[in-house]
Amino acid sequence: MARVFAGAGHRLVGPGDVADLYVFNTCAVTHVAARKSRQVIRQMRRANPNAAVVATGCYAQLSPQEVAALGVDMVVSNEDKDRLPQLVAEAGLLHDADPIPAPDAAFLPNTPLDDGGSHTRAFVKVQDGCDNRCTFCIVTVARGAGRSRPLPDVIAEINRLAELGYQEAVLSGVHLGSYGHDLGAGHGLYQLVKTILAETDLPRLRLSSLEPWDLDADFFELWRNERLLPHLHLPLQSGCDDTLRRMARRTSQAEFSQLVREARAAIPDLSVTTDIIVGFPGETDAEFEQSLNFVNEIEFAKLHVFRYSRRAGTSAAKMRGQVADSVVQQRSQHMHTLNAQLEESFRRRFVGRQMPVLWESNEPYGFGLQWSGLTGNYLRVVTQTNPQANLRNQVIPTKLVDTVPAALLGQLPASVAGNSTGLPVLRVIA
Ligand code: SF4
């Protein structure tokens, strides 16, 4: 959306800056997400009574009246998100603005790297919607059937990102693995990634979440090209076959383990991260134990733990055996504890190695700066430099010398970092 607005001649401002127009991309993935969406809109409305406020995204799509009642000027459906500047102009929400040209549908220029934002990775949306029906998922109701962006558009965008100086792009979609299914024979994620690697020079390409059932073993051949980063986010959701069946997930413990084995054999230093839901309806103590043990066996590099949240409109909401909140809370704590152990043990494997790090952001620290960045296999790395050093958006081979809470400590050549601040790392900026 930021790109669409920038492409239509608007100036983007940073977080906390005053704007004429605020656009909220609301989320409905859990009750908590919907509640936070409401809170933020209310706060922003109160703090900026004269600004125009627009809401879009899945919560706005599913509950437009609830969202309209928060005092927003317009609610825009997910389908119409790409036409936001036109819709805002047509509704007369920006009175003093210049006439707004329609965005070029074939190519939307990206936000410049120096926009003041903290991101150096560009997210390239190649797909939207999903044809699966996981029983807990409201997103598929909000986003509709799967549809893919034409390959030439994606290539044009990534080439433009490379021209703008981006070092890394992340291919994203609601169901990325289904990319191309609607585009006819010869189109698919394999073809997409292969073509991007062949026809663009972007140094680093990362894939966002991929459903495990979408990948064949020959998919991993793509990683022979080192520009494709060794990181797979494969949402498992539960490590128990019975729970997986009730979730209508098209995978099992055996299939998932086999897939991860093949991926690790083909991709050096691979990090495999996942999403896990705890407290799904009918999840007994024994099922949860199984899930916990399986997650431990797979040795994920990182878990995103979600407490099951009942969403009206999903079939899981109507299932018997809804788990008490206190039990869900306890299981979540267990899974978080396991996550901390798994993360630390994955990080430890890389102490002593030198790896390229894309440095992203900094914050003042002592008399210098503390920088934060990511390796190709998604390890968070922090380092300290003198106040003049500017590592932003640079990929620099970095010696990983130790682990610190939630990250690895990186050491840069003195020619890059200047004199060390001499202070211990106290906290990690993500
Ligand atoms: S594959 Fe993902 S987006 Fe599709 S229904 Fe399942 S959880 Fe939802």
C-alpha cells in the first residue's frame, strides 16, 4: 500500500510523524489482533481529529460495520487495496492535495530505501488468497480464492528494487506455494524463483511462509544458487497427527519429518522455522505432549507460538472440546520455553563462523551505536560500532563470536566498525 501511494505521488512519513491521511491495514487472524486493530484506530482517531482515516485489511473486510463505528472515514475491501489513492481522491478525503494520477497497474515503484523506515528487506507480494480450508483459518474467508501476480510484473518489480539499492527481497503471499496455479501450465513457485534468479541481479532472495505439502524434493535444487537464502518457514501448526487431521492440514508427522530431512540434506546451514497453535479444540494433554515432543525432535530454529483463538465463521469454532483458557495459557508457556531452548541451540551452532549479515537498523548505545541485522539463515546478529559507522543496507561478512539474549554477537573488522564502545550488549533491537 505504501508503494501504491508513493507511486501515486504521495509522500510517506515515518512512524510518529503527523500525516494528512492514515491507512490502517487491520488484522483478524486472532481475537487479539482484531482488538489491537480497534485500539490503534481509536487512539489515532482521537490524536488526529482533522486527519483522514481509512481502514482496510482482513478485520475491516470481515466486520466493516464494527470498523466504520470507530470513526474512520472509509472502509476499503482487500480487493480494492491497490486502488486506495483513487478511492481516497474520489471520496474527497484529501481536500488540498494535487490531482492524483492512477497508479500504473503494471508496475508500482518501491519505497526508497532512505524513506526513514527501518526495513532494508523489500516484501514483494506475488500471490493473494488461498484455496485450502484449514478449519481454524479466517484469513481464507477474508482473502478469497488464490490468485497470482503475473511473472513479468514480479520480475520488473525486483529489477527495480535492485536498481534502488535493495539487497534483499522476500517473496510473500497468503499461500505462496500455490503461486501460478491459476496462471496455467508451466507456472508455479519453482518456475517463479528460477526465473527471478536468472533474470534479476538482486543479491538476496528469501521465501516467506510455505505450506509443507506444496514442496517436492526437487524444489530444493533451487538452493544451488546461493542468492536464494537458506531459510524455510514451514507452518506445522501441530506436531500431533490427530490434531492435524482436525485442523484439515494436509500433512502428517511422517511427511513433515521426511520433507525437513530432504531440505536439510540439500541446503547447507538451513534454518527451518514454523508456526504452532496450542489449545486447538479437542487437543488433549497427550496430544499436546506429542506436539511438544515432535517440535523438539525436528529442532526448529524458531517457533511462532499462537494460542488458539475461536473465530466465528470457521469450522473449528463449532467443534466440541474447546480448551479452557488457563490450559491454553499453560501450553503456550511450555511451547515458549521449548522455543527459547531451540533458538539458543540453533544459534550456538554458528558461534565461531563468519557469515554475511545484512545490517538493518541501529540505536544509540553508550558512546556509539548498536546495530542489528540478519544472516541469510535468519539469525539475528547485533554488533557495536562508533557513532559514525553506517552499516545500513550493507551485506558484510561478520564473525559470530558469541550468543547474547535473543541474538548472536557479531564482530566486524575495525576498518568497518571503528573503535568498539567497550560496553556489553544489553538488549536486542529487532
Ligand atoms: S493454507 Fe494457510 S491461508 Fe490457507 S486456509 Fe490454511 S492456514 Fe489459512
